[in-house]
Amino acid sequence: MEWLSENWVFVLIAVAMVGMHLFGHGGHGGHGGHGGHGRSEDEDRDARKDREQDAPRGGHRH
């Protein structure tokens, strides 16, 4: 317990680093399936619909 009281700053930094890794750096959710960078499902659906309308019919598509 004495070690913890002497090194609480390092423990706090370690906990903060683990928390940032798990919950996204700065709260923007930058990891793969953790959100969508702040977009709602409706906004994602609308953006996908807009891209489909703008895409040329036929031909090569990705």
C-alpha cells in the first residue's frame, strides 16, 4: 500500500492510457467497430443512398 501512495501518478497515467485505448482516443471512437465516427445510422443510410444515386449504372463498381 505504501508503494501505491508513492507512485499514484504512474498508476493514474497507466489507467488513463488503458482507458483511452479501450474507449477511443479523445472520445472519437476511432477503432474499427466502435461507432462510426459520430454518424447515426440514419446519416449512414442517407450517405449510402446518395452514393448509389451518384454511381453510374453498369460498368465497374467497387
